Amino acid sequence: MKWTRTALGVALLLALVSHLAAHSSDDLVYGYECRSGFCQKVELSEENYAKAISLPVCRLFCGSSIGTLWPKPTGTVRLDTLMRQVDISFIDFNFNGTARQQKLWRAAEERFMDMLEAQIPDRKVLARGGYRMSVNINTPDEPTPARLTLDTDESYTLEIDTDASGHVLANITAANFFGARHGLETLAQLIVYDDIRREVQVTANATINDAPLYKWRGLLLDTSRNYYSVKSIKRTLEGMALVKLNTFHWHITDSHSFPLEVKKRPELHKLGAYSQRQVYTRRDVAEVVEYGRVRGIRVMPEFDAPAHVGEGWQHKNMTACFNAQPWKSFCVEPPCGQLDPTVNEMYDVLEDIYGTMFDQFNPDVFHMGGDEVSTSCWNSSQPIQQWMKKQGWGLETADFMRLWGHFQTEALGRVDKVANGTHTPIILWTSGLTEEPFIDEYLNPERYIIQIWTTGADPKVKKILERGYKIIVSNYDALYLDCGGAGWVTDGNNWCSPYIGWQKVYDNSLKSIAGDYEHHVLGAEGAIWSEQIDEHTLDNRFWPRASALAERLWSNPAEGWRQAESRLLLHRQRLVDNGLGAEAMQPQWCLQNEHECPIDACSRGSGRLGLIVLLLLTTLSA
């Protein structure tokens, strides 16, 4: 049977009469009505029960053509104002053309059902009944295991319809698993729990065509300065999947610790980890990589070098200035440490590290780090000085840049060796090596992608783009999510303070940064460097700000953060429902009283202003 809101309201009114007869007025609850494009909170009564709906249902249809979808779709969105009760015990999945990926889809199906369960506060009070729902996935039968690359088509089409018997049919069509998975994510957002009727409901009719604007939509997590459990990393991946982020950049080692198990070099983690309980084993890595893949996420490792090394490299005579003091003379934070590019055996160790990473992560893109190299560190080493003099080099800055170029060339050769000559694209951070004239001498734009961590207004960014390099944006003035806290090597605040609000993340326009070279921008990453963050404070540092980044990268909306605020409030609740400790944005009152909290609420739109005037006149006449 097909219910319109009016017909449903009549039935519910009869139910209310029975309810009121059996209960006192203390049992009355709130509902919502759509008025002038906003969901207004109302106290339920016999008079208004027929019109009152739950907040999630109201927000799906009231005042916005895209409802509560996050991130905002880029194509056609049609949502009819009809809802159907769904019996979640009778949701079946049909995976057409996915015979080679049944395991992947079974995991996706299980996750989908978990997301539905997360919306239900108490299974004991869930209303019985509802219609059957079929989810049909249509993708080509891919001959190889699903692997996200820079060429992957992540688009999808979602169509929801109902047949004469009330059977709900959700059809998702995509070119591959990753696009279809995004469609499933969107479908989950169109299924809500109605806390008035205590039932699960789905949009009865809908059509959505959607695709991301940027290929690279990521988060970086540094697990060296502080260790993060696999459980907490998985929680981050879950949040990323909810907002269709597709790249987890794992900055797995640094000078502070070496928590990665390298099979051929066990001394690295045995000497370098904070403890033997704080090591990412081969099994751990495999678990994280597969967990990400099911959620449409590439897990990309970074081995930062030649700087940012130290712990784990003891007794090898392959480093310079390790834990040198005073540290500020040799590096940006303690402990210092850089690889010695003049030691040939050091490249054998690098090859084993790279080999482990390529074997376990199978990356389509690899990050070689390359930031914050200190020439004073290398210049403090007598063996390095002597080696450079034997080459006929001096000891000036340009000579140490030449040494850096020598390291990068040799290290890249070892990467290519373990990658079987596939010439995997390489990412490097902006640094001295990406500046003129060294970038032209040592870095081929056909091979290297440059990750920008300076400010969005840095003129050096345009110089990189002019040379034809693809870039990934992580400008610290908008996307370093660890900024804003106490100093940890001195008093005051940390170096990149103040705290960056979600509004600034949302409005961080990559087009403004790249100008005429926007076509060279692969996307962006939000970053957490973990000097002052660990797994206990991880969630509220990433979320919901990472969601703001996700919408910027998926659809690059022309509007600013204001149009997204009320949707993000509801989305933040969805993050919490799915186990993420997302930071509160506003009092819950603001969530329940849409658009009443902004300081300029009275002047935003004639519809709202007219409603306020009408209410004032009504009050005065009474």
C-alpha cells in the first residue's frame, strides 16, 4: 500500500487518540512541521499529529533539493516526498556482474546493515511490519580484484522505485565496485529512523546521478609521534567512507618511532617502536588495507626520507645528527635525524622498507616524503663532508641540494626495483628541492606529484604548477587539523595556531589556490600531525571538519559554508551514531531548531523574516 503524508497522517491520528487514552500528557513528544522551508519543532497534540513528522524525515524534504545528503551530489537529484516503512529483516542484495568480488560485496552488505542498525535507538520498540526492499547492484564483472587508481571512475546512478505491491527497489549502476559503493553510501542516507512512529523509512522514489570532481580526497594520519591502535585507524576509515573520502595517507614512521614491521629488517621496529605492543605487524597492515578497500579507500604508505628518520636506525652508521642537541640547530623538532646519502648500504635498507610497503599496500601512488631536510644536519657530519669533497663538491647550500638530489635519484631507483619497473607515480612534499632551480634539475613532472603544505597564498605554488606538476593541496592554514593548542617545546600556542574551524576548511577553494592551473590539482588532504594528539583525541580532531573537506572535494560547491551548516549538524549526528566521537558544533537546541542560531537569522531570507513578523503580529494582537 502506498502512503502519502496525508493518508499516513490520518492513520497516525487514530493511533494518537488511542495513545492519549492510555497515557498521560507527560508522554507527549515533539515532532516537526515544514514551514517556509525550515523544519519547525512542535509539541505533538491531537490537532497537529497528522502533520507532524520526525526531524530526519522533515529534513529530507524541507527547504532543500538535496535533503540531508552529505557530500552534496554533483548531478541530478530528485527526491519525491513519499516515505515507506521498511522491514529491515527483509532487505536483500543482488550483485549483478560481481561474481569475482563476492567477498568484497558481502563485506559491503554487512556494513550497510550495520549502518541501518546504528540509527535504531532501541530494537525493542521498533514497530513491526514494513515492506520488503531489494538493493540491486549493477556493475561489469571485473576480471581483476578491485583496486582504486587515479583513473578509476567513481560515478554512480541510484534509482529508488516501488512496485504495485509496495516492494521497494533500489537500483545502483556504476562502472566498478568503487562507484557502486558510493551509491550504497548515498542509499543509506535516504533510509532514516522515524522516532515518532518508531519505524525505519526510506524515500519511496528517487533518482540521483553523482560523481566526484576531484580524484584525490584524503586524510593524513601520523602514527609515529604517537601510536594509534588498529581499532582507532579503522574508526577513521569508517568516517571517511561515510563521506566518500578515498585516500588514507599513512605517515607511518618518523624520527620519533618506527612502528612498522619490516620482515627483512626486524631491528627497525624492535629498536624503533615505543614498545613491542605498539607495532604494526604484517597482519595489522593487511587488515587495515582490506578494511579500507571495502570502504572505497586506498591506503597509501609514506616513508619520509631523507629527513624525519632516527629511532630504529641505531647501530647502522647510516644517519646524521640523530638526537643532536641543541636540536633547533639541526631540525624543526626533536628528535633530529637524517639519512646519510653517502652510505651505499643505506639504500639496501631502503629497498627492503620499500619492498615491504609495496608488497603489503600494493600502492598505485607512493609517497617518499622529502620535507624539512636540514643542510646544517648533513654539514655537521665529517664523513659526509669528506665524501662531498672527494666528489669535487663544495659545502655550500647548492652542494647540499646536489647531495639531496643524489639521494632522491638513488632512492627512486630502489622504489622502481621493488615495483618491478612499473614507474609508480611518486609524491613529495614541498621543500627546498621543489624550489627553483633544483626542481628543474632533479624532479621530473611526468613522474612526481607535489603535495603542498605551505599556505594557500604561497606564490611558490604557482611556480610548481607552471612547470606542469600535478599537485595535492594540504595548505596548513586551512587543512592542518592539529593546529590550535598549547606549545609543546615552549610556552604559548603551537606553531600553526589558531584552531581551524570547519567553516575555513569548507571554504578552502582549490581553484583559488591553483588559478588557471586548476586542472593540475588532483585534490587535497586534511592532515593530523600527532605531536599532541593520540587515539583518545583523534575523532574530535578529524570530525566533523573532515566532512567539510569531503564536500569541498566531492562537489566543490559554489556556495559557502552557510548553506551547508544545517546539513552538517545533522550529518555530525550520523557520525556519532556510527561510533565516531565527532566534536560538537553547536548546542543540540540548534539542531532541533533549524536556522535559529546564526547571528543574522532574522535577516536571512524573506520567507523566514515574514514568518517572524507574522508571529510577532499574532503575539501583539493577542
